[in-house]
Amino acid sequence: MTIPATPDAHLMVGTRLARDILIRSAERAAALVGRTGRRPCLATVLVGDDPASATYVRMKRNRCHEAGIDSRYVHLPAGTGTAELVTRIADLSADPAVHGILLQHPVPGHIDERAAFEAIAPAKDVDGVTTHSFGTMAFGLPGFVSCTPGGIVRLLDAYGVDPRGRHAVVIGRSPILGRPVGMLLLARDATVTYCHSRTTDLPAIVGGADLVVAAVGRPNFVQGTWLKPGAVVVDAGYHPGGVGDVDFDAARAVAGMLTPVPGGVGPMTIAILLEQTVRAAEEQLGGAAADPLAAGRPRQPDQ
Ligand code: NAP
């Protein structure tokens, strides 16, 4: 699906595309039930009572329900230790009734988050958080991608933004966002520069970018004056009050294309999660071949 750019704001809106992905996922989930009598099932694991995390989990479970995907909710007390969490996730990994596992993060600081992620079986890593998934994504092999990066490249594809040969600057290098989105852009033949908290003269680097991905975690951080006129700007940030990592009004006057917050990258994240859950269930239950539009599928050089 290719969405034409709007003439004024050049906004890359994720809500419509995400809805299309959810509808397609619901159709595939229903078809799987028809073939096997089994519904896809996503296990969501929440440790503690952080209100924002609880809201994210509730949203994901609601979307599952709408798409005909079962969700199993595992809510553990804030004091849960790493060993207990790893055991609970390993149990879900071994449970044939569960096809995908989402550990809501960040987990409380005393937990070894990486150890918990690694307890997710690669075949059920529909949130794309394990080192296995990172490796397959980086090598362009079949597997699951981290959902926000996967959603970003789907959004770029839908709006006809071809990163090939363009200078992409990714601000942020977290394992679930900055790092993988840079790898996915590299796989699409962009020339990728990573920036982070130790980068010097960030505005000058951003000023040379054809494509900017802001994944910093600081509200209104990227200034309009930093941007090259006509640049494509993806704002992956989200802060209370619907504020992103980019100063939207200033960037809008300069950018060629821009994602809004909310309604840009955010809805894509959940859509990719559900799409990958259906794909995991298809693969585990012996369903149909994966959707050719699946987020993790690397683009071939001649495409
Ligand atoms: P994170 O783990 O805190 O990573 C932030 C990155 O930004 C780090 O790599 C850090 O560099 C870099 N950074 C911090 N200050 C900087 C500065 N002054 N200059 C340049 N780089 C700087 O955050 P994250 O999990 O990747 O999330 C980033 C943003 O995306 C947040 O706003 C979050 O809410 C949002 N997010 C949205 C979704 C969604 O579904 N839409 C999903 C996930 C995250 P160092 O590595 O050097 O510390």
C-alpha cells in the first residue's frame, strides 16, 4: 500500500496504515481459526504497577481482542526478582497455547531486563527484543523485528520514501529502537549515522541528513533550525501531552515529510506487534506462508 503525501504538511500519518495492518491481521487470525480451530495467543507480562506501562499493556490487549487474538495477562508484583521472572517467561515459552510473548518494559530497576528478554523463545519473540531477533534482523534473515523500528520502515514504505543512497541520521542507539532502526535503514541502502549522548555537534550532523529518526526520549529536542530543508523526519518519541522528540511546529516549516505525535509512529508499533503475533501463530500451528508485507522481511536489492 502506498499513501500519497498530503500537499501541505507532508505528514506521514500512521493511524490509517496501522488500521489496515490490524484489519489484515484480523483476517489472517480468522483464517487460522478456520484452518486449525486455534486462535493466536499473545501473552503480556507486566511487572509492577507503573501507570504508563499498565496503560500500554491494556491498549495492546484491547487491540488483540479487536483483531480476534487471545491475550493472556501475567501481572507480577513489583518486587519480583530476575529468577522468578525468567522462570515465568520460560514457562510461557514452553506453553504450546501461547504463540507470542510481550514483556512490557522498562521493568523495575532491580531486574536484569536482558536476562528476562532472553527467556523468550525466538519463535515467540513477537516484540523483537531478543539478541536472536536482533541478529536475524541485522543479517536480513527471516525473524521478528523490534516493533517500533519495524513500524517506522513500513510507514516510510507506505509514503514512498526510499532510503537508498540517502544519508539517514538516527538520534538514539537503544537496543529496541535506535540501533535496530538504523540496521533496517542500512538494509534499505541508506548511509546511516548514529548519534547519541556523547555525539559532538549534533546540529551539524543532523543538518546533513536527508532522513532523520529522532529516538532520544527528550521532549521537543530536535530543533527546526537543525534540519536540512526538505528532509524526511520521523519522530519516534512520545511524552505526556502528545509531545514528541521533535519540535513539531518548527520542523513542519522545514521538513519535506514529517510524522505527527500522536498518530505517527505510535499506532504502527502495536500494529506490527499484532501482525507478528499472527505470523508466529501461523508458523507454530502450520498455517499459511507469512504475509509478504511483514515488517521483518528484508527488501531485495532490485526492489
Ligand atoms: P532510551 O533507551 O532512553 O534511549 C535514548 C537514546 O537517546 C540513547 O541512545 C541516548 O544516548 C540518546 N540520547 C540521550 N540524550 C541525548 C542527547 N542529548 N543527544 C543525543 N542523543 C541523546 O530511549 P528509547 O527507549 O530508545 O526511546 C526513545 C523515545 O522513543 C522515547 O521518547 C520513547 O518514549 C519513545 N518510544 C516510543 C515508542 C512508540 O511505540 N512510539 C516505543 C518505544 C520508545 P546514550 O546511548 O549515549 O545514552
